[in-house]
Amino acid sequence: MSDIVLSAPARFRSLFAAIVAMGVTSAIYSLSLPLFATRLDEMGHSETVIGINTAAQAIALIAVAPFGPALLRRFGPAILMLWMLALTFVFALLCPLYEDAWFWLVMRLLIGAATGILWIAGEAWINEVADNESRGRILALYGISGAAGTMLGFAVLYLAGHEGWVPFIVIEVMIVACALAIVPAVKVAPPFRGRASQTMLRLALRAPTPMVINLLVALTFGSLASFMPIYGPDVGLPLQDIFLLLVCLSAGGMLQYPIGWLADKVNRRLLAILIMVIMAVMFVIMPVALHDPILRWPYVVVLGGAMMGLYTMGLILLGERFRGIDLGSATTLFQVMWNVGMVAGPFAVGTAMDVAGATALPWTLVATYVVVIGFTALRGRRHHDP
């Protein structure tokens, strides 16, 4: 349990700083992924090399995750985030100095490690300061900030282009902006003292539902981002519309406040199951919805809102169960599950599409959601906890 008690104004400053900082971090993340992929493609590298480079950022977090709780305990979330931002600033600055795929692989491993710890610290900070009565609404605001940041990152790349130093300079400016949001709140960031009551694996076994939910959302996001350009033309979707649809998918995350509000009023596990059922139904109707030139736009907005709302539900269930350094350890594993899903999801869906064609995309996701719905419902009946 955090051993500081914040006044209402201090609590607001603490949450405001962390939520804004994580929104800017989302912008950096969403700008960097297509930036590196596009630059590598123009260098003439294969999709395999690009895929390995992209996976490096996810794999790096899995590698450094065991150190997350100790770093959080040693520095606290605010100072830890500032150190990780400083490292990211240096690594990002080095990238345009030497444009080589294997040099970038090393840099992206380092960036992935730094930003991974950044995500762990930021989400643990927000979840620790949030009280259980308003946790759903607070984390929904965090989700909205993240969605807005993702949109900003895509927009900056669209407006500034991907060539030369300009996009990297924008990333550096974003890093500075993120740091400026954190600095005034250093003294109102919660400490994470002591030692976790159990190992990260045992903590996960105490509350596997939020971990599985996060894995599911990552699998969904990674699969849609990777294979929509392949699946879209198969249902008659013009290629030029696909990327705009992905932007709309991100925009849907800005509509999740009602989910957070409901999470503070009703049974949170049942709400998570309801969202998953809605997602499964939406994947069933995906071929029809995307084929319709009018329906496709509200469809992807709602899909994005439900998907990111489900991520928020995972965080809510996590914060409901854990506090203090246990929450820091659980948040670390929560982020590991995200990165595992981002790597495993596109691989599994891509394999299914190789075997059964492009139509395997929605049906593979439907089958996955049915399994997780069953697991979540069964876990609730047997254990009556997250």
C-alpha cells in the first residue's frame, strides 16, 4: 500500500501529470512504429527484416521486465520515468545518424527497454493513485489520453513526413514535453516501497483475468494493424481507405468514458465479458460491415472504442486487486502480456490466413474471444475474484 495520503488538489496534480505524460508516450509510440517501417522499406529491406526490427521493441520489454519492480521501488514512478525519457531521447537521437537496419535493431531494443519501463511506471502510478470508487472513470480518462496521443502520432507523421531529421526531432520534442508534464508532480507521485508479497508469476496466478484480457487486446490490435491491408481488399475495401480506417480505429478509443463510468457502477467482470461478447459479434459481421461504404466508418470507431475499453477494463481489474509494490509487479507482468500478444497474435493470425485465406482474420479472432469469454466466466464462478 502506498504510504502517502494526497489531498484532493495534490491527487489531481498527480493524476493529471501521469495521464498527460502517458498520452504523449502513446504519441511517441504510434509515430515511431510506422516511421521505422517506412524508412527500412525505402532502404530496400525485406518484410522479414522490418518485422524483426519491429519485434525488437516488444521483445526488449520482456527481457527487462524482471527488473521493473526493483527499479520502481528504488526510484519511484516519476523519477524512473524521467530517467527512461532521458535514455529514449539519446537512443532516438542516434537513429538518424547512422541509417542501418542492424544498428537500428540495437537502438530499438534499447528504446523498447526504456519505453517498456516507462509504460510500467506510468500505469502503476495512475492505478495506485486512483481510488476504487472512481477507478473506472480515471482509467477511462487515461485511455482517452492514450487514444488521443496515438492519433497525434499518426497525424504528425502524415503532416511532417517520414524523411530526414524532422520526424526524429518531433519525437525529441515529444520526449521533452512528456518530461515537462512529469517534473511538477515528482513530489506527489506515489512511492512503491517494500517487497512484493509473491513472485510476478504467483501474482498473475492470483488474478489471471486481467492478464488474459490484456493478451487478448494486444492480439487483436496487432492482428488488425498488421493484416487489415491484406484483408481489406478481399472484402472490396479500397486500399486508400484502409489506413484511414486504422486511424478511425484509434479514434474510437476516445469514446470509452462510458465504459469507465459503468465500471464504477456495475460488476466489472460481467462488464468485461459483455464487451468481449460485443467484440466477438463485431468480428462475425466484419465482412459485411467493411464492405458497406457507409457502415464501415462507424463500425471501426465502435470496434476501436470497445477494444481499448477492454484494455481499460484489464487495468481496472488489476488495480482493484493489487496495491503498492504488488501493483508494480503485476503491472510489469501486465505489460509483458501485451508484448507477448503483439508478437504472438500476428503470427497466429498470419498462419491461419496462409492456410485458409484472408477470411481467417475475423474468424480466428472470434474463436479467440469465445475461449477468453469462457475462461473469464468460469474463473468468476469458481473464485469470485479477478
